[in-house]
Amino acid sequence: MAIMTNRPLGAGFRATRVLAEIVGRIAAWNDARVTRKALSQLSDRELDDLGLVRGDIDEIASGHR
């Protein structure tokens, strides 16, 4: 059975790209949240062993370092 439609080829791909962008942003936010939580639970000594200070945590979690 053939299906015919008036919709132009590729019309649904924009919605797919938007959805993929949203899912990607949520995944990135969750990765940053998990990283921030894990680093925040380390002691100052453990952070120092990694060459970090508490002020570095947000920068690292956001991927800017």
C-alpha cells in the first residue's frame, strides 16, 4: 500500500532538530549537575590533590576549563 501526502520532503526534520537540541541541553545540564555534586562532596584536601579549589567547581562543571 502506498501513502501519499502533500507535505514537502523534509518538513518534519526541523521539529526533530529542535527536539534533539532540547534533549542535548537537558543531558548537558544533567552532566554538569552530576559533576558539580561529585566535586562538591570532595574534601578540600582531595580537591587540592586534583589541583583544584572550591571556586573551580562551577567552571569545571560548565565545561569552561
